Amino acid sequence: MKKTKSVIGKVLFSLIAVIYISPLLIVFTNSFMNQKEIYRNYNGTGDVFAWGRGFITMNLIPEMVTLSQYVELLLKTPVYINMFWNSVQIALPVVIGNLAVSAMAAYAFTVLRFKGKEVLFFIYIIVMLLPQQVTLMPNYVMAGWLHITDSYLGIILPGIFHPFGVFLLRQFMKMIPQAYIESAAMDGAGHLKVFTLIILPMVKSGLAACAMLTWIDYWNLIDQAVIFITKPEAQPLSLFLANLNREQIGVAFAGSCVYALPVVLLLFYGQEYLEEGISLSGVKG
Amino acid sequence: MKNKIISLLLVAVTLLSGCGLRGDDGAVTGSMPEKGGTDGAKMEKGAEGNDNVYTKPEMKGEITVSAWYDEGYLSTAAKEFMVQYPEVTVTIHQFYDGSAEPSHESYRNWLNTKIMSGKADDIICTTSLPVRKYSDMGVFEDLSGFVSAAGELNDENFYMKALEACRDAEGRMYLVPYACSFETVNFDRRLVAEKMSDGWTVPMDGSRKSMSFRSAMSIARELVDATAKENAFMTMESCDSYMNRLLKDEIRKFIDMDTKKININTKEYIDLLNEVKELSSNRKYFAEDGSIDFYNDEYYFACRIDMDWQSAYYNLLPEGSDSHGVPLADADGNVFMSSGTCFGINSASPHKELAWEFIRFLLSDEMQSSPALYSMPVNRKGCEAYVRRNLQLYNEGNNANVDEKEAQRLLEQWMEQINKCDMFDPVISDYLWEENKNFFQGKQSAEDTAQILQTKVEQYFNE
Amino acid sequence: MSRRRTVIPVYMLSVSVLGFALFYLFPFLFSLFYALMDSPLNMQFAGLKNFVELLNNQYFMRGLKNTAVFMLVSIPLNMILSLAAALMINRLKRYRNTFSLVFLIPLVIPSATTAFFWENIFSRYGILNRFLDRLGITGFDWFQSRYGLGVIIVIFVWKNVGYNMALFISGLNNISSQYYECAAVEGAGGFWQFRKITMTYLAPTAFLVLIMTIVNSFKVFKEIYIITGQYPPDHLYMLQHYMNNMFLSLNYPRLASAIYILTVVIVLLIACLFRAENLVSENLSL
């Protein structure tokens, strides 16, 4: 009884997994199709005499495998590689900076006791919820004052101070029993020691989640790039892909694959840390 | 918790009052347009009395220009200007550099951010902008004072009606064109010759030498009816663009930009849609897609829409395809120039006078004659140079010998007829185009199309 | 703690607070200033005019309503599904990494490609209708139909379950196994363990996930926008469409006022949740 239940569960689970993975899979395999095949497949005209009775076709296996889309992308559009590097230059400092600033702030929120602490935290949360349209313009004004328009700093600095990390890490630190921190402090360890040697290792999974999600956000950014980066050669990859038009579906497929690669790798390695729980035994009580 | 909420409110209030103070700083830049506005008004008053009120500013400082794309005209001018006035720096910010084309919407987003934060460039080039909306919102400075104070801007040097085509009913001028592209209607030389042999003459709209799209099409129809030739059709336009042009003939009937009244969901609009659909499915008048082999078949399109210079040339070329070309007008006989080749001065700019001096420089004989300008100049000397340059090129290409004087005269005659600037909102244009297309492709009925458009445009105006 | 001992954490916090104030709090207040103006170019004080106009604007109200409906359905759905996925993956003995990676896949595909993919499934001549056509049913454009919002919810859930699942997994793993061991020694059953330990200790994570779902529900607009453009069918018209269109119309005061109306709603909602969460997590340190 219990066994059949788990088998059904697994089948269901695998089915969902297939649904989840199919878009990337299709994008991946279709990036090896030639332009003609892609056009024929994705041109839904409603004409019953046309290919696929006028419906769109999504084929997993290309009729003929070709690397032409990749050649077009990587060799004929050399800016692509450049833009890839631009994206890294934006996302990497944001992730590192945000982790550092957020972890410190979250720690302070955990150990400090002052009036209005919860109110301050509450403000962090509320402001985090603001949609981009409203903050974009003031941020631009701000960047003007700081003389960082037309540079990545206009995107990176707000990224570093994004409240998401503080919020996330504080929620994780809440789960550490207060007694552990206090006993560590009682032993005479300073805050820096407690923070780096005890707390940080304990919230490894939170740090991993924070890094992964921040990376995804800044790897995918579009709106800020439009406003802050006007030099075409300095634009990130996400913007390039968003600007590809309908006639370039094949290139867009290939582009999406190359684009997704670093994120997939990051997720793959970041995952292991996600599952690392708080190991209380590692702390001398 | 109650305490917390109260203290939160307190914090908010204190911060807000702090912001109020800071806001005053912002208001200084914010009030710039007002200040500029009074300047403009003062100057205008002075200009009526005598022309000497405007004094040339000290040629020193920095001005910036934003443009969707610079063909080279702006950068050439900037370079020359800086040579002439070494203490002035001109920086051009072009959004599209000619490689991967960004969306026009992202350009507007970028520009809007700059405008709303009071940090827009001093001069804004109008390519791909909803100029009407921008003017209504007060983005641009009224330049009428500057224009009337500038002595060189007169009929002797300029096609003044084109130069002042952007003047509104109250006499304000938010935009000054540096070039004035316009469209023309042309008839097929061979078909016209055939019909003229019966003693027929091409009828014009009234005394003006221009023609609306609808009258051009009725002539085209006559031409097709009269000929016995195979492969003779009314026009090459698709039914989408045919509809669009008919709409432009009398757009005020459907959308009034001044009163924001919309009458699209009407019998008239639905009739228009059906009329075009019926006509375009008539194989006598409209060629079927792909039915003509352009390389091997002989074919005739009775009426062709073309652009200014090119049209003039092919009308004058003895073996050219066109004849009887005239500027395309609307039903009221207004000839429109494109609004994409204008400049406006940012109403919040602190360097309006200097910016104006640069625009004056862009309008000067020297710059208007520059080979870096690729569309019809508004300056008479510039126009001559433009014709001379292109004539040489075209004559070589066609191995022909079209006379320069004749070309000058024809174009001049056309240019004199421009009296309006086409400021129709590109966003609404896109809607019309898109929904009409859906109708022609059979995705929706004419009634639905009219209904959808009515709601969409109403929403656009009232959102 | 003595004064000397709090110096370092105060410094740690102030770095973040400074940056936060500069790049987030300031813009927030800056926009309030604008919300009270008549236009960003004129800068005449208009008082509450913008707010009154907004509440009387049918398009704004439509956006508000659609957004509320969307959030009411998609947020609980998303949270339940992602918690279920996290619990399930946590119980797996093999292929854990592979499975959790699978759910994260939608996050790595660029929005334009995601939109393209879903559009090809639900459009008039898309895959879904192709399938229905085989069964003899005439299809229709799903986005334009009254099921449009449902389709958007499916896309939203598909895209964001992985995000929340990642947070839940790390939250679940952060619950010390000692608690479960103690409970097991005392003879507590699996359900009791789930209710008393998992639910309690997961509260901070659940709160985090909830907030992030709200944040992400604003971002769903990107895909709707790519698929249906500036003016979607009425039932897909979100608050974000309104805000975006206001931005394109240079009407920043309206946009800012819209944000403040939204903020009031959110503050009330979050304040309740915040309180609930604080009550639960106070129990944690016992």
C-alpha cells in the first residue's frame, strides 16, 4: 500500500519535472535547427493546408543538426561575448557586495536590541516591495548627484544595498537559538569572531540562497540597463536578448542557451549548500 | 504593536518633513521651465516691437543633445561648432549606434527618465517620439520668440512655411525642423500616356498642386479601368497601409487630438474597413501576394507613394516610371512634413540661449549644405546643395542627364506647399495599424475592430 | 550587553542602513514629494488631487482589481505548491539535487524566451489548440479569452515555485535535527512533529517566502507585457500596466500616487503578517 503510493508519487513528480524542464530542453535542441525549419515550425498562420495545418509545431529533435545559429551568434556577432562579460561585471560585484553588507546587517539585527528595531526592519520590507518603475527615476537622480550615471555603479551600488539579502539572512539567523549566540559571547568571543566563525557557517544555506537568487535577478536585469547604460558596447547580455526580434528566433535560442549556462552551473553548485542545515553540534555549548 | 505603528508613523512624518526641505532644492530645478517660459514671453513681446531684444549669449559652456540615431549630421555640426566657439562643448547622446537596434520604447523610457528627473539634454531630437504628447506635457520650450528674433530666419533664406510648420494654434513653436521629408503621389507614366491619348488630363485637388490619397486612388482606378494591359494594378500598398493612408486623409473625423474625442466605433469607420477589404480582394485592382514575378513579368502600378527628392527625380527622368507627381495632402489640402527631423529645447535646460545658438548653427547655410544631411533641408541654399549632390549621384546611376534647374524648380514648388507637421501620436498609429491588420487577416470582424480601437484609444487618452 | 560590546554590530548595521536610505528610502520619499505635484515638469503643488483622480479612474481601479485577484489566487497556490515540493524533495534519498535543479530551471531562461515559449503554447494557433484541434475542438486565443488570467497564474506558478522551493529547502534544513530527535524520544508522531516543529520553525522562512512571492508577483508583468503589449485585454490589465503607461506618458506624479495607494494596502497586510510572525518566532528562542 505504502509502496504503490510512493510509486504514484514518483511518477507524478517525474511528470511535473518533465513539464518544468521542457522549455529549456526545447530551446536547447531547437538551437541546433536551421533557420528554415525554425521558421516553418513557429509560423502559426491558421492555414489548414500549410505545415502542421497552420498550427505551431514544437519538435524536440531537429531534422538536421546544424551549428549555424551558434556560428551566427558567437562568430558573426562578436559583441555577444563582450556583453556576456559585461553581465558578469554587473552581477558579480552585486552578489559579493550584497552578501557582505546583508550578512553584517542581518547579524546586527539579530544581536542588537534597540527601540524601533522592528520598525526599521519593517521599513526595509515595505520599501523592498516597491515596483521598479517608481524607484528608477529617483535612482537616476541619485546617480546624477553621485556622478555615477553611465557607469555600472549606477546599477551595482543599489544592488549591493538591496534589502532582500538583509531580510533573507535575518530570517535565517532567527532560527539559531539565541542561547548559542549568548553562550559564545559569554566565552569572551568578540562580535567579529562570533559573526565569522559561528553565525556565518551556520547560515550557509541562507547565504547560498541569497547568492543564487541575487545572481538570477541581476543576470536578468533589463530596465535598469536601459536607463543607466547608454553605450551600446557596455550593455549586458539580457538586454541584447530582449532586443532580438522575431526573425531571429534561432539566434535567440542559441543565445538563451549560452546565457543560461552560467546560471545553471551556479545553481548546480549552489544547491549543495542549500541543504546544509544548522549543525548545532559544531558549536561548543 | 500599536506603539510600533505610532512610532512608525512618527518616523515617516519626520522623514517626510525632511524630504519637504530637500524637495525645495528639487523645486529649483523644477521651476526652471516657468522661468524659461517668462523669458520666452518677454522676448516675444520684444520681438514684435523690434528685433534687437534677443542678445547673443556668451559663447561659453556646455550643451548636450539627445537623439535616437545620428546619421552624422549632428556630430559634424558639433565638431564645426566647437571649432568656431572653442569655449563651447557639444555632446551628442545617441541611443542607437547602428548595430543591434534597441526598441523605441526603451528609448522613450530612457528619455522619460531623464526628462522627469530634470536631467534631460538641452536639445532633444524628435525622431521616434510622440512629439504631441511631449509638447502638451511641457517638455519643450516655446521657440517662437527665438525664431522671430533671429534675423536670418526669413523667406529669402528658408522655406518658412516648412520651418514654421510646427507652430500651433496659439502661435507657440515647440519644434524647429532641420529637415522636412514629405511624401508624394505619382502616377505611372505609361498608363497616364495611354489615357491621355484620349484627351484626358490628370485632375488636381482644387487650385493647389497636391492630392489626397483618396483622390489619387480614384485616379489610379480610372487608369486601371482604361488600360487593356495585363498586370496593371492600382497600387503596391498593402491593404493595411492603404487603410492607414485613407485614415490619415481625414483623421480628425475619427480622432481629435485637441478635444481628445474619439469616434472610431462608428458606421463610417466600419464602412471604411469593409471598403478597403472589398477593394483589396478585387484582383482587378489589387495584385495577389506573390502573383507577380518582378524580374520577368511586365507590370504596372497606377499610383505610387514616394519620398520628396527621389520622386522629383523620377518624375523628371525622361524614361522614369513616374509622372504628374505632387505632394500627398490630407482631405483638407494640408501637406505634412514628417515630425521626426525636428529639434526642441528642453524647457528645464539651463542653457537655452546657447542651445538655440547651436540650433541656429544647424540651420545655417553652411551646415544645411553639408553632405552629412541626408534629408530635405529647410534652408534654400541647403536645398540647392542637396539637389546638386543627389542629382549627380542619380544621374550617374541612371546614366541620364536630368537638368539641375528643373529639379530645383520642381522641388521648390513642392516644398512651398508644406504647411503642417505630422504630429500624430505614433502609439495610436501602432494600435490602428495592428487592429486593422487583424481585421484584414480575418481574425476579427470590422465591428469588433472598431469597438476594440475605440476602447484602446479612449484608454490611452484617459488613463 | 554593555555599550562597548554593541559598537561593532552598530557599525555593521549602519553600513546597510546608510546604503538603504540612500538608494531605497530616499527614492521612496522622493516619489511621495512627486505624488503631491501636478506634473514633473511644472512642479506645482497639487495636494491630494492625484490620489482623488486615481481612485476615480476606472483603468487604475481595474488594474488594482485584477492585481488583487491575481495575487489572492496565485500567492497561496504558489506557497502551498512550493512547500509541498520542498518537503517532497527533502524526503527523497537519491537525485535530490537533480530534482531541485529541475524546479529552478524556469528562473534561468531569459524573460523574452519564456514569453515566447508560453505564447506559442497558448496562442490561437499554438500547441494547446493544435492538440484540441485533433480532438475536434476549435481553439481560441487563450490570452484574449476569459481564461487569460488563469493562464497567467499558471505561468507565474510555473516560474516561481522553484524560487520559493529553494528558500523552503534551506529553511527546512536549518531546523536542527535535534528537535526532531528529542520529539522522537518523547514518542511524538510524524504529524505532531510536522505541526509543532516544522510549522513553528519554518515560520520565519514562510514569512520570507510570502514577501518574496509578493515581490515576484509584481514581476510577472514582464512576461504579460512581452506577450500582450501595453494594452492587454481588460482582464489582464494589471496595476503595473497602469504604472508603466504613466511612466511612458511622463506622468510621474500619477505613478507615484499609485505606488502610495498600493503601499498603504501592502503596509496594512504586512503589518498583520509581521505581527503574527513575530509572535511565532518569539517562541523560537524559548
